[in-house]
Amino acid sequence: MNCGELYNNNGGNFFMIAAVLEAPRRMDLREVEDPVCPEGGLLMKVEASSICSTDIKMYERGQRDLVYPRILGHEISGVVFEEDGAGLQVGDRVQIYPGVYCGSCPYCRRKTENLCEGIRIIGFNLDGGFAEYLSVPEQSVKNGSVNPIPDGLDFEEAALAEPLGCCINSQEMARVQDGDSVLIFGAGPAGLLHAMLARLRGASVVAAAETLDSRARLARSSADLVVNPDRDDLFYLGMDLTGGRGFDVIILASRDVPVASELFSLLAPRGRISLFSGLPPDLASASLDFNRLHYREHMIVGSYGCTPAQNRKALELISGGMDVRRLITERVSLRKIWRGMEHARGRRGLKAVVTDFG
Ligand SMILES: [Zn+2]
Ligand SMILES: [Zn+2]
């Protein structure tokens, strides 16, 4: 990672520090002009921005919705610094739903705003939270994407509402419910959020498949069974755990996933597979036995991001006692963001959060 020299030719304008992704594998820490408070919107002082595996993907090879150059960061909380008729007070603590959606297309009208035909996303094609200040457009304020942080929650916990919201989307799509057995591929931050959420939704059995021993260890307190599919017989252990039925829900929260035929052999009748993680192109195509889906009533569901309502629900769950704090294994300053990016990229611990923007 290339952390460029800071330059100080302020020339009367205000500058802030930001981590700018200029191109794949080129992230510069530099001064950029302060964003202005947009009409009807607000200017936020960022207090916490957590690093997501999508940020790593964007750093390494780009992403469908990413436009360069870009300040990344879409898991953001902070305080209102300036507002222009937004109906908020300077100093209010807020968490931002990063999708800026139109509110009127067929998908917005159905409350699936994450699929909005005209969506722009903070940290993807609008500048995000790896900076001292964030400009939040009027549309976000009007659409209810600026969420007050409940009392008792700190900025770090609030920033994790967005990734938890994405897990809620996946589990609503896959209809995780009371008594379900759930298998999660990947025990990274998203995998563990999924495990905690599945329990809250009433899952009776939660298993995780993880190839990294360090992560497998951290997953043991959240799952009934943690297997290493490189070493263990996942099929045998999974069938043993589910009384020979297979899992009601399988969630792919990792790029390390078996071929489709193996996944379906682990799935109970009426079972659902949630495609939570995007996969690299060489792993993304699969051949399917449609007759197997037909006879066993299997379902496959995709999920991408979350809706603003799911983001709000996530804040409520965290406020209600869901312990997301234990997922944070690294805190860095913006000036040392490369350390947080390496923490996430090397999959050494779990979640890294930028907490100091000075
Ligand atoms: Zn994310
Ligand atoms: Zn729309």
C-alpha cells in the first residue's frame, strides 16, 4: 500500500486527511479539499469507520459499483458537524446507511431499496468514511438513511450496524427461523455476525466451516461445531450434527466454498442456500442438477447489501445487547489505515476499525 506524503499548500482553503483509492493497489493518504455541506444534507465528522472485506476486494481488484478515485469506507458513524435544513442538530450522533436511493423506482416502492435502479453508494461511487469528514446528500437525509445512534451505543458498535444489516438481509431472504440448523462457510467477521444473528432468530444448530485455525478458534463460542473442511469430513460431521437430515440453511460468507454438488448434498429438503459473499469469476459459475432442486424443494437466494430498514433493525439489535464489540480485533488511526487494511487482508483477526481521524 502506498501512503503518499502529506502536502500542506492550503492556500486559504480547508483540507482534510483522507485515504484515497486512486486505482487498484494504490491507496494514497493525502490532503483533499474538505467536503462542503450539501443543500438539505449534512456534513458529518467521522468517528468510526470499520473496514470491510469489500474494501479489500476494491483495493485489490476493483468492484462492480466502484468508481476511481474514491475515498472508501461504507460502515460509518460520527457526529453532525454542519447541517442545512436536515432537521438534525449539530453534535447529534448518527450512523449512515450508505445507499443513496431514489425512493420512487419499482424496487424502492417495494422497500428493496438496495436494488434501486438509480442507487449510488457511499464508499463505492460516492466518497466514504476513510476521511475526517463525510458529505451526506439531501436524498439520504430525506429518505431516512441517517440513523440516530441509540444511547448506550458507542461509535464503533454503531458502525457495525451496516454489516449486520447485510446479514439480516441474507437471513431474511433465506428465511432463517426457529429450529433451523444453519451452516456458515467462513468464520470471519461476517460469518460470526451470521452465527450470532442465526441464534437470535431461533436457530437450534449453528455450525461454521473455516480453514484458518485462528479464526476457527474465535468461532467456537458462537457455533456448536466448527470444522476445517480441508482436514475434517464436513459431510459426515454435518450429517451427524443434524440427525442425518442436512442443514436447513447454508450461508456462503467466504470465498472458500465447495463445489455446488457438495453444497447441495449438505442441504436438507426445503433447504436454502444464501449467496452472501460475491465470488471470484472462476468460482462463480456452477452446474446445477435442477431435478435435485425439484424433488427436494431446494432454494438458492442471493443477497447484496441491505435495505435501510434492515440497517435500522441492526442498530436495534446491537442496542438490545448483541455483542458485536468482540468482533473488533484491531483499532487504527486514519494515518495508519494500511495497518487496518493489512489486518483485514491477512485475515489475522476479525474486524479492524478506524477510530482516530486526526
Ligand atoms: Zn461492507
Ligand atoms: Zn429507486
